[in-house]
Amino acid sequence: MYQNITALLLVVVSGIIHMIWNSRYKIAQYPNRLFAGTRFLNLIYLLPICIYFFEPISSRAWVYMITSGIIHYFYFYFLILMYSNEDFSKVYPLSRGLGNLLTPILGVTLINESLGIIPLIGIFANVIGLFMLNFRNLKALTNHGTKGIQVSASKGVIYSILTGITVTMYSYVDKLGVGEINPVQYFYIYMAITFIIYNFHFFLKKENVYSDFFKKKNLFEYSFVGLSDSLSYLLILFTLTFTNLSYVAPMRNSGIVTSSLFGLIYLNEKFYKSRLIGSILIFVGIIIITIGIK
């Protein structure tokens, strides 16, 4: 039970931090500059820690880190686009919820994890809660035209779905990766790979993302967002070393519970009863999963 509570605390803290640094991308005037700045400073700040935890890297670990680095490139690419096109409280629950909903399916089918009855009930509560949170998103996907049901969606919703799919993909790869090498070194190297790919992307677009880099305000923002991003996911990677991916993924929805309130209070976005009910169901589901982990 001690491990269950530890996992819950780590994932809940991670979820809240994740929601906070995501919100900075939503309000950023130049999100690509924010990404480039955070990654550049992260590579500097975390280098001594990576050296301290250094260990020989197997060929299998390299495969996982390179794969994760590529997937994370697409994750941030879609994430920036979804926030550029839609409200935070609309796309954040959809992207996180979809990714964390699909992840247990991969855990069971691809890496042979087992789920008990009680955690399954908690996951089911998460599914219903996510449906309630994203009810208006799902409703917006379909409309009744003169020729029946037609599918439509805003660009933000589409990019949100793509972001959620990448969450599922990197969660699976990273669960396998931290089984080959310590989480700190794993995180640092795949982050460096993502950084290299993204800079090549900027080069092809002839986009100068490092202008005004040394402004005091920018350095503070890049440091805050970058270290928050790193801390939130390092907590997850550490949790994955002793807890099944199928349990961790639904518990990561804790950040979703606070995202609607954040959008309402700080971003002046609309709040709906369905989102409140969904948030409560997710919270209850997380507690049930924690109780049921063996």
C-alpha cells in the first residue's frame, strides 16, 4: 500500500505541474521560441545530473531513446498547434484524456500487464469522466446535416487528438526504456534528440527562435517552463520503474481535474457542469485505482 500512495502522490504532483507548464504554451506569444529556449536551458541545467547518473548505454536503450525523441518532436509540434487554435480548457482534457485512456490498452496488449477488478473499476470511472469532460468536444465532431450525420472539428480539436495519440506512443516506449537505463539519463538523451530534430525543423522554416533569448524576462520564463516540464515527466518515469504503465496512465489524469478550473479562473474560459461532473469522476477513479493496485 505504501508504494500505491507513493505512486499516487508522485503522479498527482506531476499532473498539476504538467497542467501549469502547458498553460504557459497556451498564453505564449511565440510558442516555438518558448520550446527552443526551454530545451536549450534544460540541456545545460540537467547536464551535471545526467553525468552523475551516467551508466553504459545498451543498443536497446538507444533504440528506445531515439524513438522517444522522435515521438516527442511530434508531441510538441501538435501541442503547440492545438493551443494556437483552441481554448486551453477544451483541448487539454481531450489530449491528456485520450492519451491516458489508450495507454492501458497498450499496457495490457503489448507488454502483458495485468489489471485487477478494482483498478478496472477505477479506469472505467476515468473513461466516463473523460467522456463528460469532452462531451462538448465529441458533440462538436458530429452535426446533423441535410444528408445525415457529418463529421467536423476545429483544427484545435484535431491537433488535440493527434497530441493524445503521441502521448500513448511515447508512454509505451518510455515504460520499456526506463527498464533499460536510469530515468534521468533516459530523459536527458531523448530530450536532446527532440531538441536536435526541432532545430532542424526551425532551420528548414528559416525561423529564428533564439531572438531575444538573453532578455531577463525570457530567461526566467524558459527556465520555469523547462524545469517544470522536466520535473513533471521525470516523476512519471521514476514511477514507471515500480508501477505498471496501465495504472500510471489513468492516474495522470489528475492534471485534467484542475485544468477546467484553471481555464475558468486564469484564462477567462467558460465552465460547464459536464466538466465538473467529469472531473469528480476522474478524481474518484484515481482513488479507486490507487486502492486496487497490488
